Amino acid sequence: MSKRTEKTIVDIAEELNLSVSTVSRALNDHPNISAKTKEKVKKMARKMGYRPNTMAAGLRNNKSKTIGLVVPRISMFFPATISTVIQNKLQEHGYNLLICQSNDSYEQEIALADTLYSARVDALAVSTTLYTTDFSHFDVFIENNIPLVFFDRVPKDYNVKVIKGDDYLGGLTVTKHLIERGCKDIVHISGPLTCNLYIERVAGYKSALQQHKIPFKKSRIFYHELTRENALQTCEKIFAQQPYPDGIFAANDTTAITILEYCRKIKLRVPEDIKIAGYSNDPRTEIITPSITSVDQYPALMGEKVAAALLELLQQSKPVQQKYNEEIIPIKLIARASTEGPVVKVRGKKK
Amino acid sequence: MSKRTEKTIVDIAEELNLSVSTVSRALNDHPNISAKTKEKVKKMARKMGYRPNTMAAGLRNNKSKTIGLVVPRISMFFPATISTVIQNKLQEHGYNLLICQSNDSYEQEIALADTLYSARVDALAVSTTLYTTDFSHFDVFIENNIPLVFFDRVPKDYNVKVIKGDDYLGGLTVTKHLIERGCKDIVHISGPLTCNLYIERVAGYKSALQQHKIPFKKSRIFYHELTRENALQTCEKIFAQQPYPDGIFAANDTTAITILEYCRKIKLRVPEDIKIAGYSNDPRTEIITPSITSVDQYPALMGEKVAAALLELLQQSKPVQQKYNEEIIPIKLIARASTEGPVVKVRGKKK
DNA sequence: ATTTATAGTGCAAACGTTTGCAATTTTCGG
DNA sequence: CCGAAAATTGCAAACGTTTGCACTATAAAT
């Protein structure tokens, strides 16, 4: 009764008195098929409103023409930009992107790895949650030679392709910048140390202090998820007692912005009384007054590298045993009003 | 040679001396299977590292457990927020999301509709390009009873479910607000009229003028894609000659921000000399100085409605002929510093 | 013990493609 | 016009599931 409207290559074959194999090959531009037949078949396919069934083809070929992407959150500036670029690039090459968000939940990440494997994605790109330190849920991809690329938030000691920013250099550069602009007591607000980003930025921060012979104080560093709420709480702590710090290096921009607003509220002048720097070069940092110094991580470039890495792995005919292989995207300090001030000649190693 | 590591239900069946059908049913918790067998099968599946093949199941069932999403750009604030919500909601219900961006290209949109149909998505949600006025590339979804939902940028006279903001009311409200704050010569910067959003916002703008007996001047309205570059060009035109307008209603926030910066540059004071309002309540509008009046469109709510609509359509067992059916998400004026000023008693219809 | 209902399991076809190989047709040199 | 090579086309199996129907045990009723 219900008229089946879905046309298949079988229908085309019948209509033209050809075999299904010929039709299939004609549609795929197989060299063995004569130009005449190809024309005829394609025309009929168009006429009948034929749409290939990707699932059927995928089942047969064990290829889905689909790539998985797992990020903490697609609406945050940095991953959003990266995802955009990846998606456009892969779309160009005929791949679809299954974009999933872990919401920074380790359990969700595991579940997603599972679903994406079941969907038989041809490759997978991942930026992990803040708390992922065990990566075994991705083992199945490696075992089955499915291209796997990590970016931004990445594993250590896991045999995969990794594309990351230079977070150590970033932390170092920002902190040195603050020191050169006269800061002597710099607070660092970091994310949790389960994530490579923060480990490295903290390391950079410490190195900068050391290079300039500024003692590192444990009480001047805070670790928590970098949300607005947490930032406010930390502000309360920082400004509960004197002396106030004269510089704050926040490991993301939301935090930097929150601090700036807090300082405004308690009548601290930025940058005169206190200097503030963020990380990631979120568009808001440029627009706020005073504009906030931050670090450009070239998200578009990172997205392109990820896409390129995926495509390269995909076209390797022979499955090749992956080794840990990291590619580092440069960073660039974007100095803005929030850290302005006379450049100070600092003690310590010459720049 | 190459050890096949992919386990299938056939392997499980052999291992347990059961038939494939029993294994399949056991894994799917079919009522006819005894608890004992289910336990046994699931345990073995786990042990053997079995992963269901979604494509095979999809082929058999004609269901992919995948939903398509087409938006102009995933990195823009408004669609990004909506996508996030949709993705999370659908993920909860076991659906994957194929997110695609048209980049506001009509051709790309057509191509995407095609691919997503071929991927046999179980449903499709779309926010069209600025230039889509012919929607026939989506016909195939309707013909095959595949749930189809449009949101934000939506068609008219096309028999589908539509979820949209109240753009007429938005345009009206913003313009009235400007008038009440004393503006008498208001420029409107609109997107192209091929898109419902702008048609309606313009209509709202005109209504407000009319209600307050302010003559509408064609020269005070500009139409173009709302990018930063275009906004700058328009600024050049607007401020090329006196008299300057005393109010500007930009149909998006990027434009409003650009104008604000331009005014700053030419030493016009906002809001004293000129008032500015945007649209969409982009996070930047809150942060810039002066903060910019804008319109909250409740993107999270819209995302939820879209997801809910998709899920509802998906669980209708009987394919039901869709009719045009629109759901309107409210808007809310967020008045900020950029339009501050004494509230003026205006002529015309009482508020 | 015999019949009847019930619960559990198995058989085999089907979903729409692709592809190795076999079969057929065409082309063409001699 | 013959035969062989080259160019086309067709056959049938395979990909991994699900499911209608048939079948076999087991339990219950007589």
C-alpha cells in the first residue's frame, strides 16, 4: 500500500535492462564502463530521483565517509573555531562530521568513543575533557587502525598523532611580559592539573619567575575549572587580604574578564594598580575596556592541521603502526591595554 | 593474513552455540529471550570486545540513529549556542548529530541536503542561508516522511515545522525603545531581504516609526550582509554628510559593535550624541564600553524546542502529512548603556 | 498419558551496495 | 572471415544486522 518511493540501483537496472553491477559501476565512474552507458545510467538515476544509500555502501566497504569529532563544548570560542575549520575542510573532501561534546565529563567521553566506534567512523579527532588521564577508551580505534588525532587537550605517552599549542611557551611569555611591565607579585589562575594545557602553562609561569629570580609562592597559584563562578570565588580570596598582587595571569579569557570586572568593582585601576592577562584571544578580550592582553593560539591553523592530519592518515592504504607524534602550533602574545605600563628593566637572564 | 579483529554477532553465536537471531535478540533485550541467555550473551559480547555495527543495523532497519543539522556557520554565537543544546539533548536520546555548515552559500546548502539525505539521517534540522528562497532541495525529505524542522532562518509557505524568534516584535521593540529615549532620526542596518529575519525586523522598524508618526526615509535603511567590513563601509556613507542620525538600529551585534567603534573614532559620544542598538545579545555587547542594547532571542530555549520537535516527530509511528506549523520563541529587549538617556514622552499611540 | 498452551530458540530472507571473476560482445590485424 | 585481444557487461557472494515464521522444548491442563 504505502508506495515505496525510495529508488535503488536495482530499480535503475531493471528500467534499463542492465545488471546492477553495471549500474553501480556506471555511477561510480568505473573505467570499465563505456561512456555511453554511463551517460544513460546517470540520466536515468537523475530522472528517477535515485539517492545512493550511504549505509549500504558503507556496510559493503567498511567505510562510512564519516569522521567523528569529540570536543568538550562546541560553543566555546576556541573549539568552535577549530570545529568550523575542520568541518569545512572535510566537507570539501566528501566527509561528514559527527560532532559530539563531552561537556567535560569523562563518562560522556567514554560513551561517545563507544558510539562513534559503533558508527564506524573512518577517523576520529578528539580534544579531551579536563579530567581525562586514562585514554584506554580510544584503544579500540588504534587496534582497528582507525586514524586517531588528538588536538589541544591531548594525551601523553599514548601512541597517536597529537596537535597542540605551545602552552609552555605561552605561559612563559605571558609571565615574562607581566614581569617586564613591572609586576613583582603575580598570581596565576590555572585549570586542573589533569590537563596538559595547564601543566604546561604553569610550568611556563614558574620558569619565567625563576628566570627573573622572583620567588614562587604556592599561595599565589589557584587550580580549578575556569568558569566565571569559580573565578569570582577566587577573586574573593585573592582580595580578602593585603598585599594585593600587582599582576594576574589567568589561564583563560573568561577568567581574565571576570577578574577585570571584579577589579573595576573594588576600584582597582587596570593596568595602573594591577595588570591582567588571559589566554586564547577570545574576541571579548579585544573589545572590553581596557582591552585584555591574551595569547593567540591560531585556532584556524590548528583546525587546518587537524583536518590535514586526518586526511593524510585516511589515504594511507597500508595501516601503519602509529607512534606518538606531536605537532606544535605556535602562539603569539597579543599585548593590550590591561598590561600597559613602562617596560621595566628586570634582573635576571637577559631577554 | 591480516587478523580481522572485528567481532560480529556471528562470532558470538558460534562461540556460544546459539543462533545469530538469538544473539541479536538477546543484545536488544527482546522479551522472548530468557534472562539466562541474555546474561550469557552480553557477557560474552563484552568479553570478545563486540561492537555493534550501526551501519548494518541501519541498513536493515532503514534507520541511522543520526540526525542532520545544517546551519550557516557553527562558530557564530547564536547558531553555536543552539547547536550545543540540540546536540546535548539528542545525544541523551541516543542520536548522533551530523553538523554541517552551509557558509551561507545556497549551492552548498543544496549539496548538504543531498549528502544528508544519502546518509539517511532520521531527521533534519535546518537554519537556511541568507539567500535561500527556494526550498525544493528539501522536498525529498518531505516526500519520504523524514522529520524536517526549520529554525531561526525559515521558509514561508513550505509545509514544515518552523521554530522562529519574534523578529517583528524585536524590530518594533528596539525601534520604539530608541524613540522613547529621544531618537528622532533612526538609521536601520538590515541584512538582505531574502531572509525572513530581516524582512520582519524591518517591518517592526517601520511600524514603530509609523506609530510615533516619524516619517520613514528610504535613505535611512541599508541592506547588506552584516559583516564587519560591510558595516564599516556603511558607516562611511552614513557619516559622510550631516545631519548625522541620532540613533542606529543594527540587525546584528557585530554591526552594532563596529558602529560603536567607528563612532568612538570620529569622536561621537554614545549614547549622548547617538544611540546604538544591536540584535542577538552576543556576549560582547555586554562587555564593551558602553555596553550595547540588544535583543535576547533565548537561543538555549530555541535549541530545546528544536530538539523536542525533532524527537516528537521521530516517535510518531504513522507518517503524518506535515502542515506549516510555526512556533514562536519570545524575545526580550536588553537595554544597556548605549541607549541610555532620559525617557521621552513621545507623540503617537500610547505604549 | 495426551493434548494444549507457552516460552524459548533457530532458519533464512532481506536491507542496498560493491567487486572478483566469468561471460559476452566488440574490435581489429592478418 | 577467423581468431585473439580488448572492451564491456553480468553473476553471485558478501558486508552485519533484524525479524516473520516455524520449530522445539517445557509446563500446564485434562
